[in-house]
Amino acid sequence: MRAVWLAVLIGAGAAMPSVAQEFHPPRVRPAEDRGTRVGLFGFGVRGGVDLADPQMVFGFTLDAGNLFSPRFRIRPSGEIGVFNGVNSYIGSLEALYRLTGDEQAVTPYAGAGFSIVGHESCGADPDCPDVWANVVVGFELHYRSTFNWLLEYHGMAGFRHNRLYAGLTTRRGN
């Protein structure tokens, strides 16, 4: 008798569709592309010249996130100035506004920020380290799906230091 009831229950269970198989998960909407997002979204390397003290300048940049909009970006950077005089060391934090979207062939941008500046024998100089205000103007040229060329001008320390850079930077979102 138990075998008959067991066969009836198994047969009834097999005949009824399973509830778990009918579940359809809700659609996933893409995240809004607004608001502040902080993280490492890209990096770049660059080289150039300081026109005030004809000195070679080499550095790196990080794409550290958005402020309020995907076009308003946070960019920390570091660089070293070598040859022709005292070596200089700079750490900067800038906010850049990109005038077009990332999908364009040319992406111009402008921004501002500040730098903490030091040099060799900084401990013996009472004015070292120093803080400079920066103005940045530049553009990225599409190179490959993952990289852009970078051409940039920095006016630093009340335009007493004018730096020109060229380099490569990663493309966000590809």
C-alpha cells in the first residue's frame, strides 16, 4: 500500500510544473551614468618640457573618477623634472571638464587644480615644499580602442611655469 501511495505522489509531482522553473528574474537596468564615482578607471604616461626652466618632465596620471557627471573628472598625477638644473618633484590633483564624450575622435578638456612641489635639497629651503595653482588645457586624440594620445598645456604657479606634455592614456569604457 505504501508503494502505491509513493507512486501516486511521485507521479503527481512529475505531472505538475515546477514553480522554480517558471520564475523570470526582473530586467536589469544599466546603472545611471550620473553622480560621483571614485575608483581607478584609467592611467596615462606623459613627457614634456617646462618652458620656464628648460627641463625635461616625465610623469603619470590616473583617472580617479567622476564628480557629478561623467565629463567632470578627478585626475591625480605625479611627475619629475630632470636635467638642466635642480631636479623637481610634483604631485598634483586636478579636476577636468571634458567638452565632448569619450566616443569622439578628439576630446578637448580644461580644468584646474593644485600641486605640491619639491626639489632636491628641499629640507634646506624654507620655501620648500610649495603649493602651486594649476590651469590645464588639452585634448585626447583617439589612437586605438584602448588608448588615446594626450597633448596638454599646464600653467602653474601663476603662469611662472608653463609645461607642454605629450603621452598616451587609456580609454575609459572600452
